[in-house]
Amino acid sequence: MSTTSEKLQKVLARAGLGSRREMETAISAGRVKVNGRVATLGDRIESRDKVTFDDRPVTLRGAEETPRRVIMYNKPEGELCTRKDPEGRRTVFDRLPRLKGERWIAIGRLDINTSGLLLFTTDGELANRLMHPSTQIEREYAVRVMGEVRKEQVMAMVEGVMLEDGPARFTDVQEFGGEGINTWFHVVIMEGRNREVRRLWESQGLTVSRLKRVRYGNIFLDKRAKAGEWTELNQDEIDDLSTMAGLATRKVPELTPDEKNRWSRDKHKRRPVQAMRKPKAPRKH
């Protein structure tokens, strides 16, 4: 790590402990100490400082030392984009391969009723850059809409609609077939605000019955990851994401034999539980 000071939440995110937003929450909750003192938001640190997270020492790393892995996950409907759910519902993190000394950081979120492409990385800086509104990265969704969609409604959503949290618009809308309550569209949006795609359609009196993200930047959801499965992105794909984020490319570290075995087990271990069949009644003699 360089001798210049950096924001504490940025360094913690780079160490793989979570996103910057998650680290800001942890700092506010008093879970982080710097040189034995409880940290506060706004603190900056240098490489010589001693940092603990939940009283465990944190290994500080420079940006160039952070492993940059990225995986694509095909989220099914019904899963939450949170690490733990108080109600015990399934989360997207339940199915991901385990890491040692690092954490998967979600690049954006999808609501519980939305399926499709989610990206996760070990590099907090990459995640932060790709999610930041200033990066202007396209997100493409497949949308099934209930009701008849008129041309003027589509034009309104492209030109821009004022929602409760500010203006929003699609940069592109293409019809993809179907009719009546089963009409599909592909839409492109440049932000990741909460339920923004659904709210844009609702602003036109239309209801979205199915929503699936199919692209994030240059990364398309493909057959490598079926619903509930993940796959690791290759060097070229990660380089594309790095370039979009304005970061220098970095060689993806090869998995150690132990990691390969663990990831392989994780990939085949978590499958949806099949409903148990009722035992057959004993035959009467």
C-alpha cells in the first residue's frame, strides 16, 4: 500500500470485506478500529496504520495487490441480494464459491422478483467504479409486459419520465414479440436505481410480469450459467470490465489446487431441493 492516505472505507473494500457502502455502514456501527481507536466516517489511513474489523486484524493491500476475480451468476426469482436474511430466505451469496480471506462483492443488485445476470468481484474498487452513476454503463433487461403497449408510451419512457426520486429514461426499447399479456421487450438503462425498470413501465399504467437482466456493459448472460449457477469470467471479459471502469487491466490469478477443488465442490453441491415423494401406502394382502 502506498504512503499516501486513503479513505478508510475504500481500503476496507479493497481488502475484500464488502462494498464501500457496506464498509461505511460498518464504520458507523463502530465495528472498525484504527490503531486501537474506534474509527469514524471520514477517517483516512496510511499503510503503517493498524486496522481491525470486528476486532480481527485487516491486511492492508495496495490497489495493484488486490486479486481481481469476477464471476457471472444467473439469479433465479425469489433470491435476495443480501448476505443474510433475518427470515432465513435464500440469498444470492448462498450459492457462490467460497473464498479464503476475501469476500464476493455484488456489482449492483436485483430485486427479489427479478432474475438474470449478476456480477460479483473480489475487487472493491472495480465494483465501486462499475456501480457509480458517472461510469454510465448500459444494463439491458428482457421485460414481459401485461397490457397493450402504445407507441406514445414507449416514446415517453425514452424521452424521460419524472419518478419520485428524479427523472428516469430508457436509452433504447425494442419489441421482442408476443401479444396481449405476453408481450416481450428489451430495454436499456444507464442506472441501477431501485426498481427503476418496473417504475418506468408503471408510470405508463403498465405492469411488468417478468423481468430478467440479460446484459451488464459488455457482459451478456449466456449458457455457461443456468438459473442458480455461476461461472468465472475469463481474462478478456474482466479486462473489458476494467477498461469500462477506467482501471488498468490486471492478470487474473490462477486458482490454487485447493481452490479448484473447493470451487468444483461448491458448483455441484448447491442444487434446489427436490420435493419429497409421499411414501406409497403398504399393499394390503
